[in-house]
Amino acid sequence: MRKLAAVPRAVWLGQTDAAEAARTASAALEAAARQDAVPVFVTDHIPLRACNEDGGAADSADYLAWIDALASAVGDRRAVFVLEPNSLAELPGSPDCSLGDAADQRARLRMLASAVKRLGALPNTAVYLDGSLDGWPSPEVTATRLVDAGIAGADGFYLNVSGYQKTDQLVAYGTRLAACVTTKSSARGRACADAGTDAGTAGLPHFVIDTSRNGKGEWTPPAGRYKDPQDWCNPPGRGAGVRPTTHTGSALVDAYLWVRPAGMSDDRCDRGEGGPTDPVYGVVPPYGGTWWPELALQRAKNAVPPL
């Protein structure tokens, strides 16, 4: 657990009060400067966050004022921003979010584009938008949403913040998605050509990958064991992955990062059985976003490569 805790990880900013979020960011920036390090910030405050009526800022004005407070706190210091996990995968008014309508969808895209513009205008920041996972949603849909959210002004997109997909799979998928983004940027409605290797990547958007929980890859539930396996939710036997680095060996992958804490509960999962107990673990798991020490220990022990 001490080794797990020693790995550099992102700082999540979801405080509802802009001044508090700015203070948290400033403290992290000061600590990073003492180590000659670059902090990675995750903003988690957009309205209808996680497709929840009670999540995030009250409206666009509130959200952008919050972003402005962060921008002022960062100033000319070095920082990386991972903007709003699942904000494009769970787009309001889309099949993956039952809340909101077309107007909320347009507002979400405008807010993200404005956040990219405001944070990206700082002299020493890098900003990445939600590229989600391989298969959720399709690369064509994701590419269109990235274009609409202002990826042209960002440094790229991020992958796997909500998942457990293996790194090599994500490098290949991210390369295809980058090519698709370029296609959609130049001709909306045009089908994306496949691009499965790093060959000919000049001009394509870059990306980063969350490797905090993907050392063992995704979980394959036992066939017929559970009514609804919920394979995305606290899958057992997973392990922490490659440590954060900018030495990725890929022309398009700027960094491997630990974005989502390895021991954070995804949610209370019942695998379709009903009741509060998760039959995989035999206990009532913590609510989503809560630190679960036993889960963290399991993932520390199963880390690939070992901690």
C-alpha cells in the first residue's frame, strides 16, 4: 500500500466552491514545483456530471466562472488538465445519458470548448478531452463529439479513465480515433478510415492513457454466474498498471498517467441480484467515488509490472 501511495497520481477538482478548488490547485502546484514536477488536474464539475441532476455546477455561467478561477490559480505555472471524465461518453440527450435534451447537449459542448480555450490559453498548460474507451461509444461518434467540443484547441484526448482496458489495445484504438478526429475535422459526415498503426501520424491529435487500473486488463465474468455481471463495476482481480511516464514509445501517446485512483469504488454493484451486497466480494461496497482500502490492496498486489 505504501508503494501504491508513492506513485504520482492526478489531483481531482470537484469542489463546488470555486475559491476552494483554486486553493487546492495552488497547493498542488506549489508542492509540484518543489519536486520539479508537473501536476495533473482532473476537473469534475460540469453540469449534469455523471448524468446526475445533482452533479456539478448549477449552469454554464457557474461552471465557466469555476474554470476561470482555476485558470487564475495556475497562471504561468506548468499543469496538465484532464477535462471532465465521461463528459463526452455520457453526453446529455444521447443514448448513454437519459437526462437532458438537444439544448443541454449543445450547452455541454460549448462549455467544454470554452474550458479548452480558457485553460489552453495559459502559457504552460496541456489540456485533454474525453476520448472514453475502445467501444464506448463508437470511434465515429466519439470523434464527432471531440471536434464539437473544441479538440482543435486542445492538446488531444484521454482514454480509459473509466475503464480497465490494456495499454496496447488503447494505443491502437487511440491511433484509430486520432485519425478519425482528423477526418471529421476536415469533412463532417465522411466515414473514418482505419488507421491501426503509428505510421503516418503527423498532424494527428495526441492522447494520454490512464493506466492506474489496467495491469490485468478487463474482467471476463463467469458465464451465467450473474444476472447482470456489471463488468465495469469494481471488477475483481484487477491490478494497477504501468507507472506514469512520458516515455511511451508511441508517436501519439504523450503520457501514461494515473488519473482515477486505483482503489476508488466505481459504485455499489449487485450484479443483478438485488440488495446491497456485491456477490463477487460478499460485502456491501462503498458508494461510487469512495476510497475502498481492500480494493486498493488487491490492485496493489496484482500490479503489472509489480510495484
